[in-house]
Amino acid sequence: MITLPLTKTGDKITLSPSKIIAVGLNYQAHVKEGITGHFAIPVEPVLFAKTPNVLIGPGEPIILPACIEDYHFAEPRTDLEAELAIIIGKRGRSIPRDRAFDYVLGYTCFNDVSQRNIQNSDVSGWFRGKSFDTFGPIGPVVVLHKDIGDPQKRSICSRINGDLKQSGNTQDMIFSIPDLLAYISNNFTLEEGDIIATGTPAGISPIRAGDVVEIEIEGIGILRNPVIAEK
């Protein structure tokens, strides 16, 4: 569970999602990077799960798992991924696209940390490489839907030790927020408090112990986390 401030209310919200659904390959420029080995623009949203154990708050460390060393990868790589996260506000199934925002509580920054060697080699897919402990920093605040303006026109970027790595805009999503909520809820019932991570722009970059990682989204703020190695 992670507790974050709600902007403009003075209240706080505790995030304890039944599920975290992430969207892969949702920005064309990221698809063209080919980091995941997929180069075709998807015809429907690419979904995968991240487990709740990934969640950490602002300032908490991203921990690079020691077990990765056991594989002796020639080039071990764990990447940051800046994403806009949707916090679901009420239960919904088969949500109509034109009513999608009725089911949104608000938005925050999310870092879809990804152990790339495991992600691209596991026969079962992306699950394990995306769900190591601490691989889902979230925050620093939740901005209510009514307060954010147009969530589909927000600049989004990431930095490592102050150096810009990703720079994009949520308007560049292949599948918009209403598209995603309609599609996902046709497959799974969305519960209050569930989190949807909406994909990352181009420029994903490896992180290493000692780094400080920042995700910034216009109108939300900066999510900052240090990176350490598991002892």
C-alpha cells in the first residue's frame, strides 16, 4: 500500500490495487526503438500485469535484484519507463468509450521499471521482468480528473541524474485513455483503486545503482527515486 496526497483537497489516498494493468508499445516512437523485439504498430492494446509488490512511493529506493547476477548476462539491463498512471475511481465492466472518464478518479506519475534481459527471454512473457519488488514507483501526488485539464495533452519526460532521457506528450499515445478503459474493461472488471499504466514514450534508458531517477508529467509533478543494488 502506498499513501499519496490528493491535490487541491488536503486529503490523502491509499493505493491498494487489486491489479495493476500496464500497456506496452503505446507510443509509435517507442515501438520503433525495438527494445522489446517488437517493431510493428499494435492493432489493439498490448496488456501485461505488474503485481502490487512493485509499488513504492516518492523517495523510496528502486532495488536492483541480486538474482540477476546469477544469470551472468553479457549486458545486464534494467530500464526506467516514464508513464501516466490512471487511478480507477469506481467499479466498471464493459465501459463505454464516451463514458470512460466517469470511471477515473485521477492521475499520477508511474515508472514501469523493467528488467530487460528477463523480460525478453522468459518463455512466459513479460511478467517476471516487470514485477520484481520496487519496480513500480508511483507519485508524487494524485491529481483528480476534474483538476488536470486534458490528460491527453500532458508533456511527459524522464531524467537520470538530471540528464533528460525521455521527452514526449500523452497526445502521442496510439490508444487514448478512453480507448484503453473501454478495451481493458471488456476483458477484466476494473475495481476502485486499480491502476492502469498507459505506456512510455521513446528514450527508455538503463539505470544503475547510485542513480537518481525522475519521472515528470505536466500538471502532476516530479516522481524521484534513488537506485540501489540488493545486498
